[in-house]
Amino acid sequence: MKLNKTLLLLALASSCMQLFAQKQQTAAASKRPNIVIIISDDHAYQTISAYGSKLMKTPNIDRIANEGVRFDKAYVTNSICGPSRAVILTGKYSHKNGFRDNESSVFNGDQDSFAKQLQRGGYQTAWIGKWHLESKPQGFDFWQVLPNQGQYFNPDFDMMDGSKKRIDGYVTNVITDEAENWLDKRDDSKPFCLVIGHKATHRVWLPDTADLGRFDKVNFPLPANFYDTYQNRKAAEIQDMSIEKTMLMGYDLKMFGSDDKENKDGNFSRMNAAQRAKIDAYYKPIEAQFNVLNLQGKALTEWKFQRYMRDYLSTATSLDRNIGRTLDYLDQHGLSKNTIVIYLSDQGFYMGEHGWFDKRWIYEESFRTPMVMRYPGMVKAGTVSNRFVMNLDIAPTVLDAAGLAIPKDVQGISMLPALKNQADKGRQVLYYHYYENGEHSVSPHFGIRTKRYKLIRFYKRVAGWELYDLQKDPHEMDNKYGKKGYGTITADLYKELNRQINKFEDKDALQILKDR
Ligand code: CA
């Protein structure tokens, strides 16, 4: 009998403690921050005023940086659209999450992700806009995504019930509208995580009609290495992503040569009559003038560069304006104080450096990405961070902020401890691996970047090594691999590359090194 009484008391005590723990959890949950992650596509840090760009003003991205932290050394693990999103979702490198390239990969949505973890932890989750992972989103209470790359005008969306929905308007405005609609309807008893995936500023840089001609009076300076001849850099020499040779007069620059060709272009044929009239009223006189000029050689290449810059920056104007709309929504609904806002691009982009557009390379302009974060109460306004962070760190950072455990197999690092503790040096080396071997003819490669050096191993299309001293050669024009005086540093970097490959268990890279 005595034993039974003791058991009863123990059981009572235990259930009381459980109740207490539950109450504590509810209290913690109500204080947990909301999370808004805005991911743009191909948005170059060189065009963002927070990063010192003189090309245009981006007041709303700048606002996030001014009210939070600007990461000046933010990088991606694999500089291309789909793979970057898979890395962001999972916190794992491409060889672990399985989505290596845009040509053949399909994301296995059954694997774990920060969205699933947040959902299990009591968050309401949504992804709206560009997704580009070729399988249905999982881990989201709501999703509404652009099929593949999506369209700039009157975009179609894949809906949760399997239907397609076309929404009239310009894609960046429409995605922001739909994000607001979801926020209006959400269950406000729970914290939320909303990912807004913008299509802008992806090729073909088609601006909103409201932004046409915004940069027409500007003559943009050519980057110093615009006429790069790629000496001693075989992979760079054989690429197919130059403004001169690759950028198309019709598809990219909207100079179609005939109405018939323009009508056949999918981006144009889907516009309604009013949109088309405005677009034509802008581009047709430019084309007529271009035809009179009859440009050749460098004059033609530089004309293409100016047109590229104007279209790209006009498209980015709408992106920044719509980021401002999302910030305003949070203000107007009393959400700003308890909401983390992260803005990043899926990678960087070339604005004529090396003569290029596009991305893919471990070279700085595509490897580095813009990333800013506002986290009231945690991050001091106006913080500038020079630590190495990556898109790999988004998943563990949001889990950390939500007070959830970071699974052991996540390869990224929460950015929060280093922001709290300035003495924390964080990551010292960045590891990169690009796989795609198709469009734009960029050879697959992997490599590391330290604070000063970069060691790169190309394979498949080109087999070879490159070494850069970023202190002496920030534009990566002078490949020092195999040059006199660089033996010791090369050996050290080679060891470090091996360490990184082993650390992240990149078996393919390890095999390539063994075969050399
Ligand atoms: Ca991209």
C-alpha cells in the first residue's frame, strides 16, 4: 500500500512538471521571432547601394542593412539557382542534398529541411514565388510557386492542390501581393516563417512598365577587366557567357528585328495588349535608332553592355521597391519588432566583369552574394560583418533563432553566436563545388577561399589548377598556380582543400584529387 501511495505522488509530481514545462513552452513560443526570408535571383552586390554601388540606389535593401547587419563576406557553395535554394533549405552542400545542377537534378523533398523543423517546432510556414527545385515543396503549410524559372509578365503559379493559376501583373509585384495575402490570412496564434522567392533579377531582365527608361540617361563605365583576354586561365577562355558573343540581341536585349520574331518570344507573347503597347513604345524606338547606327566590333559590344545595365537595373528597381512593400507591411501590422528579415540573392552575378553576364564561377562576383539581416533586439543597427558566412548558414541560423535544435548532419553554422560574441572568429575557409557542365560552357570545379588566397581545381571540361592572391590581385586576372615563389602556399592550400573535402565528405572531389 505504501509503495502505491509513493507511486501516486510521483505520478502527480511528474504530471505537474509536465504541465509546467508545457506552459513554459507556450510562453517561449509566443516570444519566438517570426522569420521572413527574401531570396532574389542573380542580384549582384555590385548594384546595391548598401554595398557602396554608385550604379543605382536600393533604399529598401539598404534599410535592412542599416537597421541590422550587412554581411560583406557572404558566399554560396554552388553558384547557380536551384542548387543554391536546395542549400538554403537543407543547410547541406549539393553532394549531400542531391541537387547539384539545374540540368538534371530533382530535389528529394522527403529529406529534412529547416521548414520541416520549424513546422514541427510550432511554426506556420510558407514559400511563395520562385522555387525551381523541380519537385513539390514539402514542409510548408502553404506554398504557391513559379513553375521552373517563371515569367515576368502575368506569371503562372503551381498551387498546392495541383492546379495552375495565372495572375495578371508584373511578377515582382504579384509575388509581393501574394505574400501579403498569405500574411493577412495566417493563423496569428503561431509564429511564422515566410520565404518570398523573387524571380528578379534573373535573365532576361524585363523591367516593370513603370520602370522603363529609368537609366537611359546614364552612361555606365566599363569594368576595368571588361576586355579580359583570359591569359593562363583555360576555363575562363572557353566559357560561353560573354556580353560580346553570348548575349542575344532578341531574347536578352529585346531587339528582335521583326514583329514576327517578337511575337514568337514567350516573354512577349504572354503580355496583354496594354503591357505590350508600353513595352513596344519603349523598345521599338531604341531598335530603330540601333538599326541606323549599324554598330560593329567594340562599339556593338559596348552598346550591348549599356542596354544590359539599363534593363538589369530597371528590373532591380522594382525588386527593391517590393522589398520595401514587405517591410512596410511588417511595420503597418506591428510585426517589425518581432520579425527577423533576411535578404539574400541565390548567388552573385557578373555586371560586365571579365566581359561577362551570368554566374557559376568560384571567382568573387558570382561566388559572393549580397546578404543583409534585421533582427531587432539581437543585432545592433548598422552592424557590418566581415566574417565568412554562406547560404549554407541560413537553415541553422533560423533554427537557432527559433530556439530549435540544429540537426547534427546540418553542415552550415548559425550566424547568431558570432553576432553576439565579437571574439568568435567563425569560419576561416570557404569550400565551393560547382557541378553543371552544360549551358554557358563553364567547366565544373571545386576549391577553397581563405582570407587571402583562392585555390581552384577544374575538371571535366578543363582539367587544371588556378591560384589567386586576392590581396595583390582582387580581380583574379593573374593565375599564380605553378609560378615561382608560390610552391609553399600552394602546398598549404592543397592540404587545406583536402581538409575541407574530408570535413564535408565530398567523395567526388576526393576521387578527382586522387586521380590527378
Ligand atoms: Ca540564380
